Amino acid sequence: MKLKHIIRTLLVGLVFTACSKDSDSDSKGAATTPDEINNFVWKAMNSWYYWQPNVANLSDEKITNTDAYNNLINGKTPDALFYSLLYQRGTVDRFSWIENNNEIVRVSKIAEVEKKGGINYAIYPKDASNTNMVALINYIVPNSPAALAGLKRGDVITKINGSQLTSGNYNQLENAQFTITLAASVQFANNSLVTTDKTGTVTVTTAEINENPVAYYEKKVYGAKNVGYLVFNGFKSDYNDELNLAFSKMQADGINELVLDLRYNGGGSLETAVALAQMINGSFTNKPYIYLDFNNKHNSEDGYENLSDKVNIFNLVDNQPTFQRQENINSLALTKIYVLISFQTASASELTIQCLKKYINVITIGEETVGKFVGSNTLYDSPANDYTSYVNRSTKHKWQLQPITFSYYNKDKDANPTKIKPDYEINPYSTFLNLVEFGNVKDPYLNKALELITGQTMRTTAKTADPSFSLKIDNLAVFNPTNTAKGLYIEDFGRLRKE
């Protein structure tokens, strides 16, 4: 296992970094020169933003009047300007963000999850009022502060810093340090989730962690069925070699059925997503897999990404995926897979389902996904390279943009659904009684997959909820903004196959 890039810790709360402003103005109060950083923000968005034609303040006409343009972009922090330029922010565009010094900068809820303390969690309302909440711990990163504090998958957080967890304070779970209270018991009564608290609290302090997204693998044998169960929590191109190694292990284990757990996977690298498809099947080398559609200014970038029998291996150098070498892909030649999904499954995970099912049978189990069929490429202050060159970027500042720059479709360019609906639905609240360690057949999602694979009922000691319990929020992603936008991004435009 090679040494990996260490994930940088986010600072507490909202991070606003001051930038220099040009205060010169004429007698009418109009700024005479554009703010340098904001000029980069506007021009990069004007060039690349997918919804640029829909945003009046990104119109090409805005820059024809110098005073009007300067007044538009000056007097704001770069993040405030950036977020003001998004198209129907929070409804249509839920996923664009801006960074400074590798830290998300935002004027409201954060756009990307970083597991600073090693906790991956989901927020659930306790009842239909959608006010009081609990946080269910999906998993804990090994050797992280949360792991060292004794937290584990399935723990339920009821209080944050001494106060009941609510829709107004759960973002404190993203702080550099926080104290939580755990539930001693969880039950369902009167269509509500009722908890009692444990005595004492647990304090988690941020530390630098290094998470491998290939989180868990296990072989299960049922007669002639060699079932591989793989938990994959992020499409991170600098871990392509670990993912390929996992499939090598599955080859050696004779895996002929695969359960792919993408419940906590918010997306990531296009490189990794295409490689994963080849690892699963491998019979369609050089066939088109995904079609990318950019705005009218970048129609030349529209094109297909084809399946390949090679996987690119990256390391993070100065926080940028940097190509190292290629490896031959280890393929299982499967014609059917079972994918576990949730309201936190997004982007590259949804891509895997939508694009792979054009070639093999993909059976989904769980809940409706986020519905993120768009992606991005990082924009730097490098105007001579149309804002895409990290090497040639300005070094006067460390701002960079991650706006939505394209939508994607399967090889036949079929219209995407609003969300991916599972073939076999499971009420998300059922996990509260049965969220055991990865691989345990008490997990209702894994249990259902194994039942479909074997044709047999899996005997377990799983607990069942009150059958009268009907609370099921159809859009739980609304309460989980920190878990739904890792995104789909591109390392290399040059590899796209043009129409």
C-alpha cells in the first residue's frame, strides 16, 4: 500500500478569506478597474458554467460596459460573487462550490463533505415536523479520531454540544471539535422515532486522516454462488490501484456474483467510474460508456468516454491528481450485479448505474438517489489556457472554482430520471435497528441482495420495526447537504472521444 495524500482539515464554521479590493473610483462612484480575483471568477464562469446562458449576470454583454462590469464584480468577496452567479442555487444548481487554499468557502451550507473527524453520517427527522433530528453513523474511518473515541457504525447521535440535534444546528457536526450524546435505545412509537440517551458524552477533535474509499470486501459462499460484497465510498482516482487490487482479489476468490455497496458514495472521478465498469465486466473494451455535454461555448469538449482495458493510476501532488502510470484492469466478466443505493448515492455512483445497465443487468436495492447527473472540472486563474491549467495558474492567490460544467448521459443519450428509483425499495428508517458492521446479513439492504442471489431467505436475528410505522421522508437528501456533492469531475479532456 503506497503512502497517500493526507486529507486537509477544514477550519471551523464558515471560512471567509478577505481579498484585496480596488478602491479607486471616478466621480460617479464607478470602480475604474476590476478586482483581479473576481475578474477571474466571472470570466471563468462566463466561459465554462453549464447554465451560463440562463444567468443574466453572466451574459457576454455584461463585459462590454466597463463601468457596469466593474460595479457588478467589485465590492464582493470571491465566494459571494461566485454563489451569486449560480443558476437557481439550491434547486437547479445544488452542487457548485468555490475553494481557497484547498478549503471550501461558502456563504451558506457546505457543498462537499469532508470527514474531518472520521465520521460519515446521515441526518434523519425524528417525526413529521422535520425539526428535531438524529444523526445515524453510516461508518467510521479506521484509525480516525472518531474511531479512537469508540464510535461505530450504527451509533445514533441525539445531541450536539449539549443541545438536541435539530435542523438548525446539525452542521456543528462539521466543526473542528464537537461533543455528542449517543442514544441508549431507539424505538418507533406513534409514527415517531423515540430515543433515550446514554450517560456521558463523546468529544471528537479534527485530525488529518487518510481514508481509503475501498472500505470493505468479503467473500460469501452459498453453494455454487461465490458472492463478493464490496463497500466503495468514493470515486477517488488516486486510489484506482487499490480498487483494481480489490478486483484482483475477487478474481482469485472466484467471485461470480457481486453486491456493490454505493450507499455512502457521493461520486468523484470520471476516470475511476469508467474503470469500475470495466472491472465489473470487461467485455466491451473501446465501446462508448458515457456521453458528456458542455455549454455552447465548449461544444468541442462534447464527447464520449470509452471503456478501456487499462486504468490510469494517479497520485495527489499538491492536491492535484497527477498521472503516474497505467495498469491492466482486473475484470470479473459479470453480466449482472446488485447495487445498494441510498439518498446519499450521487453523481459518479448514479453514472455507474445509468451507464452500466446499457451493457449488463444492474439491480438496485435501497432508496431513491440524489439525482445528480451533472459534473465539473476545476477552473484556475489561467486565462491563457481558458482557466483549465493548474500549472499555468496565477500564484498570487489560491482561489479555484468547482462549478457544474457539463451534464452526462449513457451511451444512447437517454434522458436521465429525476432520481434513480430502486428496483427493491427499503425504508431508510429500517436501518436504525439493524445497522450492524459491514458484511453482517442483519443489514436489511445486504440481506435483500443475498436473498435475490440465492433465492433463499437469510435467517438472521434482525429486529423488525413496528409495521404501523410509516414515516418515510422522500427527499432525505435535503437534510444531508454535506453528503451529496462530492461530484463528478474530469482529470483529462484529451481522452474524450469526440462525436
